[in-house]
Amino acid sequence: MTARKINQFFPVLPNFTSWEDYTGQLAMYYGQEPFAMASEDNWQETAASIASTPTFSSYAIPDATSYSSWQEWADDFTTIVNGKTR
């Protein structure tokens, strides 16, 4: 079984929200694919969990360990899911 591409826009910009709000919105929009939610201090665990879900497996989700902050990773993740808008 192959994962399908999502044709849904994720309307949350990580630079203007908290970690809890960002992950909460992800859970609300993509709740059919539960992922582990860690605290902001352990954000890379959540990022890895999100990237491993069948919903996002067809996207080139970046490895969180190459980022220094969750906002940088989440900005790239959101751009990959939504497509470039700038």
C-alpha cells in the first residue's frame, strides 16, 4: 500500500505560534495518522514521528536532527506539505 499525497493546505505558520499550538493543529488536521507528541525540548522526537506516518511518507520530510530549532524544521515541513507559496 502506498501513501497518498495530501491535497490539503496546512494553514499554520510555525514562526507565529507556539510548539503546543503547532502540534495541536497538526493533530487536528491530520488526526487520522496519530503521531507521538513530545515536549518542545524533545521536538525532534515528534518531528521524526510525524515524518514516519503513512500520511507524510510520500513527502521528502527533512531529518529533524539537521535543524537547530523546531521552527526551522516546521517551516520547511509546512512548505513541503503546502508547496512553495512565496
